[in-house]
Amino acid sequence: MNHHRNMHAIGIAAIAGTLINASTVRADDTAPSTTVFSAATLNEIRGLYRGLIDAENRHDIAAVRRFVWSSPNALFVAKTATAAEGNWAGFWGTEVVLAHLDELYNAGPFRIDPDYAKEKVVALSADVAETYVPVNITVAYAGQTPIPKPFLMILEWVRTPNGWRMATDIALPIPPAPKP
């Protein structure tokens, strides 16, 4: 039952994080975004996502840094080192995000395998994009058994003067199917 409660809490945290970030984008949040990106912009964001995943799979924190938004509002939702820390949490701010990612990379096996055929990129506004991709993540951090597990990876990108940067990274664990 705790696992189900944890999954529910993670889902709520992910939605809250998305809403918090999206609410700062436009004043009229009752109307859906009518922004549609050009094929070139969609391809650019897809390429950035692939570049980010490649850098993460190499455990190259310097390369990952180039993708992350330089802001105290950068967010990474992930497993904590101990259950006492909440088991899952939001890590806020560029340096905190990068430090947590570096801990993941140094804990042992770490790999993300996206299902690029199911990748979806949408415009939330002219300067905010969202990437959704089912992935398998293999990680040994915080005592986890390093076997591939399914997640839904949801990233928000913001357009900055220096190009698109990842503002939010939420990897939602997909719980096992309930037993009858």
C-alpha cells in the first residue's frame, strides 16, 4: 500500500511542478496554448533531448550542465538517498539539480533508454516546450537494484537568450500492474 501512496504522491508532485512552472508563463491560464512550433523547432528540441540523454548515459556532468536552465527554478524530481528524506522529492536550482544528477551517475550503473518512437514534443507557449517520452531507467542509486524499470519522462524546456534549456525533469515511475 505504501508503494501505491508513494506513486500517487509522485504523480501529484509532478503535476504540481508542471503547473507551478506553467503558471509563470502566461497571465491567461484559462485558454489553451495555440502556439504551434515549426518543424525546425520541434526537431531542435528533439535533438536537445537526445543530446541530454546521451550526455547522461556517458555520466558527463559538464555536458549535462549545458542543457540545464541556469535558474533557481530549475527542477528535477527524483528518488532521495534515504526514505527519511521523503523517498522522492523535488530538487530545485541549477546547482542542486546537477549535484543530484552527479550523485546518480557516481552511485553505480545509470542508464536511460528512451522509446523515441513514442516521444511527443508540444508547445506550451512560444518560449516553453514539453517533451514526453516513455523510458527505461537503470540505476543503482539509494540501494536500488540496477535493472531497467519503466518511467514516463516529462521535461519542460524554456527558450533563453542562449537557446533552449531544460527547466524541469520529472521521471515518473510506472508502477507494476495491480495483481487481481
